[in-house]
Amino acid sequence: MKCDLPIELLSGYLDGELDEQQKTRVEAHLKTCPACQEELEALKLIDQRVRDRVFEEPSREFEFTLNRRIMDKIRGAPRRSLFRLTPIFAPVAAGLLILVILINISPSKKNAGINDRVIYQELKPYQVLPVSIPEPRVTQVTARMKRAAPDDKEKTLATGAKRIRITEAAEARDKDEIETVAQIREQVVRAIIDTNGTIIKVATGNTLIPEKDTMLENQLSGQQLAPPMIAGRKKQVYVEVATEGKEE
Amino acid sequence: MYNKVESDEALIIAVKNGDCESFNPLIERYKLPLYKVMYRMVLNRDDAEDLVEEAFIKAYRSIKRFDTSRPFYTWLRRIAVNNAINFLKKERRNLTEPLEFVEKSLSNGRNDPIAMTKQKVLKERINQAMKRLPEEFRSVLSLKIDEDLSYDEISKLLKIPKGTVMSRLARARQRLRQIFDEMEVH
């Protein structure tokens, strides 16, 4: 605008928002000012353009599922507020769960199997079993699979050693010898002891869940170890033990 | 099921008394008018739909404070508009798109002027121009032109003085005219 009529008055006049005095002033001015007449027409055109702008209809999803979405949230409002407390409750719940698990490993549970998911505790220093694992102990890198007669079965292991050799019988139909590179393993012996420290199960192997070893179990069953204490109480647990030959 | 002829007031009283299902007819009644307001402010369908949903949920959560003697839609719209203004402030990047970007978006495949009618191109350009308006201008302009609210109503809705409404509207029109000129919207 090239005159001194404030644009606010012209805009207000267009909207019909001026008081009588302002309205009279603008109308009188417009009669004598072509620039403001032009400006007023430009403002009207702008309003028209704004009204004409693109309008997208809402999606079908909005029309058909909005109510359900909102109502689901509304109905779930109390639960939502509870879930907000999850960061607080989660550690407490986890702690309680651990406590319950610990409590439920009852001293009276004497029939745990070798693969039961009872707490495993490695006792250090290793408790030494008062027996020896059958000889021989072998320390070689290779494992030899000798396919021989079925009665040619021999299992040797070197407990505590870093290397192991297994010579095992296979089917008699093929007597070829096959040599393979053995993985370096460490044999462990695990025993389940009851609350008095008496050995009731024995397993050997090189994994966290070793296999039951009946022969060794027969030898060791009933022998006494110092029972471990958990949370001030004697527990029936897996204990990893060293045989007499195992080096610490 | 709800009775469709129940008044807003009766439904709101029921909601206040713990019957949340009575809120459903209110959603049905006002979702489309509210969508129109939201779309004209944010100029994007997905955003407008999200803002409508948020507005209803906010309204439900504060319904205990609502004075049932007053029009529900006015109150709901106020919640929605304020929410949209906050949204636009956060999405300020939309308002400061450089002109080259706008021009590029108008000439890309989706908005190919050849494929579109002249009128449609113009409407698209107007939308782009509106997006370049600062949110405080866009909201007053939309409430005045689209909703046909008085200065008093806009003042109460946005909680700004009536004089500010008048001033913002005048400046919004001036600014928009300038943008139209830059974008050759005639």
C-alpha cells in the first residue's frame, strides 16, 4: 500500500470486524484511494485462494477404524498408566523371580537328575574326589576312528588334560582307519551331591550338561564331599570336581 | 449401542460418570469436522488424522474439567488447534522449505502440471504457499477463513488478545500475497 491506512484496518474491514468509527474511516478512505481499493481486492482474492486450496478427504481407515482405535486406548487407559510403571516394577519383579527360584531349590529335593536345571556352582578350589579315573591318560592331538571289530571298544580319557584321543569300535564291515583332527577339549566330572555332601549322581563330559557316567557313578556314589552353602543354606547342586589326577 | 439422538451434554455427563462407551458417539459426530480443521492447518492427511486422534484422547482425559454448559465441539476444537500449533512448531522445517524445493516438488512426476488440470496445479501451489506461512499466521488464517470464526472466538481459542488476532491476520494475508507472487500464483 502506498498510503497511510494501516493494513490491519483494511484486513479487519474485509472480515467485518471493525467498530463503526473504524469502518466509517476505511470506507471514506477507499472512496478516494485506488491503491487501497486494489489492495482490498487483492486481499479478497487471497482469501478466495485459501478457500480453494487442495483438500484431501480422510482415508478409509480413518473413517472406519478411528473410533475403535480411540476407544481401545480409552478402555485401556488404566492399564496404560500401569504399564508406565514398568521401568520401576520390572527390576523388582526380576529380583522377586530370582528369589523365588532360589527358595524353591529346596534341600529336600534329593532326586534331581543329571540334566536337571539346578543351579550349577563351580567350587574353587576344586574339590578332589577320593578316587581316580581309570587309566590310561593320553595326550595326543589327533583322534583316530578305527573301524574294527565290535568287541574292540575302548574308551580312554584324560581328565583335566587338554588333549584327548578316542579309539572306538564301529561296524565290522569296514576295517579302514580314518584319522581326524580332534578338537582340544577339557574333560570334566560333575557330581550331584545332596545337602549332606553325599554324591548321588555323576556325569562326565565337556559341556555344561554332561552325560551320565554310570560306571563312575557306581564308583563314587555315596562318597562324601563338603556340601556347598548358598545364601547361608546347604543346597543340592551340581559341583564340578577334579579327580585326583587333575591339575589345578 | 448408543442412542444417536443423545445430546452432547448427556453423553459427556455419562462419560464423566464412568461410562466411557458414551464417548464413542462424540467421536463419530465430530471426527470429520475436526479432521477438516486439522487438515487445513497442517495440510497433510496423515498428520491431520493423527492429530484428530490425539485431540479426542486428550479431550477424554480432561473431560472431568469440561463445563457441560458450554459447547463440546468448541472445546474439542480448541484442544485440537492448540495441539496442531504445537505440532507445527515442531515441524517447523515444513514452513521453511526453500522455494526451489517447492518448485521442484511441483514439477516432479506426481505433480506433473501436464497431467494435472490447471486448476489442480493452482490448488497445489496454494497449499505449498500456505505451508510456507509461519504456524501463528497459518492458524489464524485457517480459523478465520475456513472456520469463519470471529476475532473474539479466535482470541479465546488461541488465548491471544483480539488486537493480536487482527494484526496476525493482516500480516498473514500480506505474507501470503508475497509468497503467491514469488510462486507466481495468480
